[in-house]
Amino acid sequence: MEKKEGEISVTLLLNGGHTRTLYLRPKDPLLVSLVSSIGEKSYGGGRPARSFNIHLDQGRRSFIFSSTDLVGLVTDPPLRNENPTRQPSHPAERPSVEKSPYVLLENFIDPARHAELLKFVAEHEQEFTASSVSTNDADYRRSHVLHQFPEFSNLFRDRVRSLLPQLTTAFGLGEFPVSEIECQLTAHNDGDYFKLHNDNGSPDTLERTISYVYYFFNEPQSFTGGEFRLYNSRIANGRYECGEHATDIMPKNNSILFFPSHCHHEVLPVRCPSNRFIDSRFTINGWVRRAKAA
């Protein structure tokens, strides 16, 4: 594994005296997760052990270990160390703020495919089911989703995959091996919303690295609201936390939005006076997952 420009040397210190040196970019989610797992030990745990799967030799080998075996990290150059046991008092010690980047592309699919997509959702309305979140909080998210739509999901997976070199550069992530590109179809109608969250904040979503949202709807537009509200990040004790409001992005027909999965965001309430399903704010949304062991 060779060091590339802009990367830092990260040596993992493992139980039994084992070590392994990686080269990562300062903003790589893997580095944040490694530092975070060290921070959790200082708090006495409280989170289930993580399984780290790091691909070596361009994905030909995997280096797999548990967070319980991670003793420490040695970085060159050094990372700024923050003591989690006390409140920072000096400005230089306060959590750093990272602006949340995003990429917005317009006219993402040709008009004929866009028309086919609208026809598809109209014909499959009865197959949409109420959305949910992993915490089973019924008031946290309100919308309807469809998980199986292979003709279109395959199209979007291929298009998203082709854009990965551009996106990883824009987000400062560096190249990473991809396990899958998740894809679901979502409809927001009158009163629907999704409260503040990020896309990789639970053990089963940790490998999500890049998120995307494709917007499509009938014209003339029959709903208002539904803005995508993006927040900047605070980096404290190796964790990404929600920072200040960054921007509101209005849904634009046939456009697609990309952003790093650790960035906090929400969908503001939608108003659709007709209540007709076909008048909904539709999206194809999903996540690019970093590869993990089978």
C-alpha cells in the first residue's frame, strides 16, 4: 500500500503487539471511525464492538479486526488531540467545523426515461409501503417507499457508479472499494417529512459513505416545501456531530444530489393540497457502501 499525495500515515496498534500501517486522507470516514472507537474506550464503552474490514492490495485482500482489539493509533503528521473528559476552554481546543460539501447535477436522465419513471410510480402506487426508521420511532419519518423496481434501480446504480471518481475527488474521500449501491424509491405527499439525521449513524449503516437523492415529479408542480436542509459538521472526539444550518436545497425536477453520508440533513414538511399520489415529491435515493467482509 503506497502513500498518495494528501494522505497521512496511520499505524494501527492492536492487541498482541500487532501493527498495520495505512494511508488515509484526513477526512476519510474510516479514519473518523477508528478515532471514534478509541474515544469510546475512554468513556467505558456503551456501543457494540465494531468489525473493521480494510481492503488491501486494491481489494485483493481484507484486513479484518474488532474495535475491541484496537489499542491505539499513531499518525504522521499528528492529529489534534482533544480530551473528552473536560470542556474545551481555549479556542484552539474547541471542536473543528467542517462545511458539508454537496454535488448537484441537473437533467440527470433523458426526458423519455423521466416520463417512464412517472408512469411507473402511477401504476405501482399500491405497492408503496409506509417508511420507518431503525429506532421504530413512528414520528421521526413520514413517507412511502418502494424497494423493488429493478429496471430503474439498475439504471441508477450504473450511473452513480460511473460518477464515483468525480464524487470521491469532490468530497476528499479518495478511492475506496464498493460493496453495493443501495437504492429505494420514496414518495412524500401532504404532511410528509424526515427529521434531522445522518445516513451512517448506526452499526448496520456504518459503511455508507456517499448518499444520493434524485428528484422527479409531475409538472406543473403540485406540492410546496420538501426542501433538503443540509447542516455543517462539528468534529469532536473523532465523531461527526451536527453543526449549524448550511443550506436549503429546493427539489428540482430531474436533478440528483450527492453528499457524504456522515452529513446531517432533514426533509422539511411537504404540502400537497390535492393529496393525489401522482402529485407527490418523488425521489430515488440511496447510498454507496464501502466494501466489508462477506
